[in-house]
Amino acid sequence: MKKRVAVLISGRGSNMMALIEAARACDYPAEVALVISNRPEAAGLQHARDARVKALAIDHKAYATRAAFDAAVETQLAAEGIELVCHAGFMRIQTEAFATRWLGRQLNIHPSLLPSFKGLHPHKQALDAGVRVSGCTVHFVTAELDAGPIVAQAAVPVLADDTPQTLADRVLSAEHRLYPLALSLVASGRARLEGGRVLLNALVNSTDPLFSPTP
């Protein structure tokens, strides 16, 4: 049986669509059953509906506390029998209680090679730091922002003339490949959370390293 997945978004949902497309494959171990946005105007809601996925807006502004908003989200997750949750540009920090209840069942993708460049504006942070390689990370969600155990990462070169936007575009292309892979690993049981670390029962990439600049 495919794991039932909900995707939480706040905007256009490009990673959400990458997950939906990947889940169309018969042998993919998860199905995107629900999309929730905290912003009713989020373009990703219509993209999900066009893909025939149930999509709901739960406006965080309608709730007096973060806990009340989280409770409304959790009610919908329970109603749809959701087993795994994927954050895809979801711009809300959850309560510690929610994150703890869903520990090991929530994934997030962040556009940097964590633990470097947490939080907002990671591409500017990377350029300001002068790194030659950046990328993206899929990790389990914990109460601490961008600090959960890492499931998978992808690296891209940083070019001399990069701006935050050009680097973001390059990283986003990698995100669209990495997130479906990471969800597949978790949904199939090939990646599992144990003792605060992710254990992989899968082949590890042993190809040549990425050099930037190329030697």
C-alpha cells in the first residue's frame, strides 16, 4: 500500500508538483492525498486541484494562536488518514508539541547544504560566505528550525557571476529531483529515523566528487 502524504505549502508549490508527478508512477511508494496552504491565495492550491489532488486553505490569520492553527491542520491530516507530511515552501513554524507528535513522519526541504545557511535567504548567505558549492537538503522536521536529521542532499556548483536568484534557480532544479527521492526512501522504509540519525538501507552515491572549480 502506498503511504498517504500531505504536502504543506505557502506559495506556488513547485516542489509539491514534483512530488505529485513522481507519485504518479505505479511503483512509487507514496501518494499525495492532500495539499494544505496557510495562504488562501497560494498559487499551488490551484496547481494541486488541476492535478486532481484535494487542496485546502487553512488561513493562519484566522487562528489566535499557533497551537490553534496546528490543531486545525492536524484535524485535516487525521480526516484524510495522512501518514507522512512534506513541507514544500511552508512558511510557518510549528509548535513543539506538533513537531514532536509527528517526529519521523514529517519532511522538509531547505535550499542549502545543512547545517550551513539555515533560515531565510540561504542563497545570499552562501554567496556572502564565498562558498564554491551549495545545494539542498531534505531532513526530518523537528522543533528546531532547519535542524532535523538529514535524509538526503544534492550539491550544485556556485558560479563566479551568480546572484541569489541564479543560484536559487540552479538549486531548485536539484530540489525537484531530490525531494521525490527522499520521500521514496522514507515511504518505502529504506530511510528511517533511529536515535536522532537517519539510517539508510539503500545504495550510497559513490561516484566522483563534484569539484568547483573543475580541476
